[in-house]
Amino acid sequence: MGIKIKVIDETPFITHTRKETDEGAIDVILVHYLAERIGEIKPGDDIREWAWHDLSKLPSDLGPNIIPALKHFNFIK
């Protein structure tokens, strides 16, 4: 997305999911860091859509990792 970040907390929050596919099971491991964005987002051709959301008005179709990560970093209860 064309941005730089400054990691604020180097201790990651890690989520793991096992997903069944036609080719077999795969492990999805996501590593989240608390970071500060430096600069503006410059989406490339591979970015279909992006948006900022108010924490009190999050969309219902978030990825399953988002709410646990926000809770871990104390952005929501």
C-alpha cells in the first residue's frame, strides 16, 4: 500500500487458522504488530478496495482476525 510504518510494540499478536481447500488443509498464520503509519496510503494495482473505519462503526464482514487483534491491543473491549 506504499506506506512505511514505525512498530510501537514489537511483541506480536499471532492468530492461527486451519483451512480446508480442494488441495488439502492449509495453515494460515497472521502476525499483527501495533504500528504507526508514516505517510499516506498509495494503493497499487493489486489493491481492490480499502477504507478507514471508526472503531465504533466497524463493518460486519471483518476478517476473523481483526476483532481479536483490536482487543489484544486494547482498541476495543
